[in-house]
Amino acid sequence: MSTVIYPVNFSDDVTDLNRDRWTATALQAVSEALGGRKAALEVDTRTGCVHMGVTLDGMRGDSLLIMGAGSNPLGTLFPTRSLGMVLPLGEEAPTVKWEALRIFREWKSAAITAAAAFLAENNGQNWGTLRAVGTGEADVFTVTYEPNSWAPEGRTTGSRAALLVGRNGTGGWSVRRVIADYTEYDRRRAERKQQAGERAGR
């Protein structure tokens, strides 16, 4: 496989409309995989402008700090929305892409595990599908929970939910906040459906 790294490499969802755009989470994984080694970076996808031999110094908010892209000794910030491909340079270039994917998938798995534990403990939701996508922050995922249509005995599907999960001070992952909880919405929807059925049966 090509050693060129694209945003799409970090999305397994073919229905993701933003899979051709970088998230801060994915770029941070690439930066850590490079570990200070040089790369070629497309800094403007509209013009195809590429900076050769730069160093990716990690995320600063939703922008990537690049060393060697100009005369500023403190580096230059480029917003994620403008960035394109990353081409690792040097003898170890073929391994960087795989290391970046390994790091990202490890973070993603940890974020999903933390979200699953939170939902099971707080809402009893333990029978559904969890998905995680990177965000505009280097160490944060949005994790969504979609309940299955049925549950075996001892399991609870619960309602849909969305959570922000990030790395904490100890290097682990934990839920920072609940973005959306559809428990009350789903309860009211079920009540309306039941009432409609009762009226239809009269």
C-alpha cells in the first residue's frame, strides 16, 4: 500500500460525508507516529501547495503546528480544513502510516470502551452499537450509541446517546460530557405510539 497518508484512511464508514477531511484526532496520531521525522504536507488542498521536509509538531486546538514551513522559528499553524495528504520521508517512511493507524485505532477502541462502561453504569445500556469519530480536538472522540432492535434476557438496549470521550490526566480515557440523551424523547415517542394504537382500536 502507498505510504501517503490521507484523511480517508482513518474512516471505516463509507457513508461518512466528512471522511475526506482531517480531524484533529487523526492528525495528532500522524504527528505522534512521525515522531519528529520529516514529511511532505499538502497545506492547501485548493491550490495543491505542498511543503517539503517539514516537521509536524502536533495539534494546537483545531490547527496543526508545522516546523520548517517558513521563517518563523516557532513554527506555523495551519487549520485542519485546509490540509491534504501527508507523505512521510526517509528510510522509515513505509512504517509511519501503519503506526499512525495503530495509534488512532487504539485511541478509538479505548474511547468506545470508556463510553460503553459509562452507559452501562449510568443508564443500563449494554446492548447496542457504539461508533467513534475524531473531533476538532487532538485527544477527543464523539461516541454515539445506537440501541439494537432487540435484547436477550439480562441485556438492556436503552435509548440513543452521544458522548464526548477524551484522554484524562493519567493517560486513560473517560467521558467528558453527554452531548445528547434520547431517553425522554424515546419514552414520549413510545407513549404517543401506544396512544395512537389505542385510538385506532376503539
